Amino acid sequence: MRVQTLPRAQILQEFNLQCQALAANSYRGFKQEFEELSEVGKDLPTRAGDSEVNREKNRYPFILPYDHCRVRLSVQNSYPHTDYINANFVPGGGSERDFICTQGPLPNTIADFWRMVWEQNVRIVVMVTALKHKDIVFCDKYWPLDPGTVYHGLIQVTTVTRKQGPDYFITTINLRHRDCPTDRIITHYYYPSWPDRGVPKSPSTLCVFTEHVRQHLETIPRLGPAVVHCSAGIGRTGTFVTLLWLQQLCARGIRPDIKAAVQDLRLHRMWMVQTLEQYVFVHQCLLHWLSGGTSAWSSQIQRASLNANNDIQDRPKSSSARRARSGRSHRHQPRQKPAADPPQNTMQQILNPGNLLRRLLPSSSLLNPATHFN
């Protein structure tokens, strides 16, 4: 079955009208969609992350990986718990494991982080948080900022080059495993200007950054998933992955469905795209990217009215912060059932954009190359 693909202009026109409709009446449509996503995945088990032996490996005690798609490390010295890291495989255009979304490494998990990168054959790492702000540490430094070498467990990490973009850094890292004669080259994308409690000031630099990563992913063999992380690995991480995923979709002439993408991501890692502000910002960025920065809606959107709806942030605060400091687990919070999907017949399920996002992209023969664009 040949899948209909659309020219960029038509995708832009339809998406622009969709965004305007969602933004009408004080963003009523956005609020409704985001609320409908609030329960997705809430009943999925997180037993490994909640176990006593692994709790010290979680940056935030109530943000844990789902068991069904958690990344499992190799077991060390026959100790079963050594397979744990706070990370999940998530879809992103080609398979169920296109990305690994994870928390910012802690001092006691840096070696596990690099072991994960090595074992999963990762070649791209994307970091969308600053290391710290004032006295708050969002992520511990796990690579040399300047050319040099550090050792984490069995992995030797060497920064070779570091280039600076408008709001980001691109670092070439050489990895060497003690038991392997062949080195590997990792590209580390670092976007530190994304604020912890909000979104970037404008979509332009994030779109440039995301497009840079997208084009890199298009040119390299799919050796392993790309790693994406912020501090908790859910808010900014989910926003970035959603944007990149939808860019990949649109670049192949397929209509984007942001709600379906976020729903799929939340079935793989909790609270992906954490706030209403981030959810709206994905739309703004995609519209900015599709229009080449000329969309009136994208440039005029006002996000201040959304701040009151940001009940959950990228890091703990208020009662959540107290739970984090006291070491209490999220298991004490009530768990909610995921929202039920509306009934669909078989053909609707096949053509549902939530399925197209992930399952059609690898089959390039199904697509009409005349409608592709970069």
C-alpha cells in the first residue's frame, strides 16, 4: 500500500490552521489535549527503579523508568542489580528503540552512563540542560569540557574537539573500552541555554539545534539509539524528542500528530513533555521550522498565560522537592489509569498518525520521493 505524502506547503498550511484552532479561546484546545494525556502510562510498573538497592541511582526518587522498556546494562560480577540505570528506550521515527531517554548522570552513575553508551552502540548524545544554575546541580559533569581524558569504570573518555554554535556546543568524544581494541567516536550535542522552569525564549535556536541533530542522524548508519537527557529526562528531553520525531515525519511528507507522538512517548517514559507550556512550544517550534521562521502564529504566540498550568517542572519543587530531599519514593503518590484510546477499525489503526510516526519511516519504498524535503 502506497502511503500518501504531501508537499511541505500543504503540511504547513494544515498545521498552521490546526495550531490556530488549538490556540483559540485562551488555548482551550491545547489545554484539553494536554489534559487528555495526563493519565497516559500512569499505571505502568516501575519496580526496578523503586527497589531499595537502586534508589540511590535515581536523581529524583519519583521519576523512575518503566520496567517494560527500561535499558538493561550487562550484569557485573553476578550482581543482578548492576543491570539498572534510570533510562528508557523510546520510539522516534524508525523503531521502538530509536532513542534512549535518561536522567542527567549522578556522581555514582557516570560509569553506568558510559557503559550504557558503549553497550548500546550509541554514537550521538544530546544534552538539553545546563550542568547547574547557581547552587542547583541539574547534571553532573560526565565528560571533559576541554580537550583531555577522564576514566569512568572501564571506559576512557577523551574530548577531542569542541565547537560552539549560537546557543549550543558540539563536542567530539573518543571512547575506549579496556577490553576492546577499537575506539569509537561519539558526538555530544550540548544545549545549556534551555531554562529549567520553562522553554527557550524563541523557537529559532532550538529549531536550528534540532535540525542539526536530525541531519546528523540521517547521514549516519543506525548503529544504535541516540541518547537524550536533561536533568530528570522527561520534560525538556521529551520536548526535544517530540520535535525531532515530528521533523523527521514532516521531512518525509507525512502529516504530524503531536498529541499521538506524546502519547506514544508517555507509554515508554513517564511525563514526557512535562508541562502545558512545553506542549505548546513543540507546536510553535514545528510551525517555525516548517515555515522557515515566517509563521505569524509562531512569532506572536504568548506563553505567559500558560505559566499557571505548569504543575510539574523538570526538577522537583514544593512538595516534590521535599520528597526528593527526604528520599521518599513516588510510590506513595496515587497511581492513575491511562486514558483509554477511542475505538478504531483496522484501517484507521493502520493509518493513524501515531502508528505512521514510527512504523512507516524505515520503509522508504512506500513514500513518494518527489514530495520529500529537508
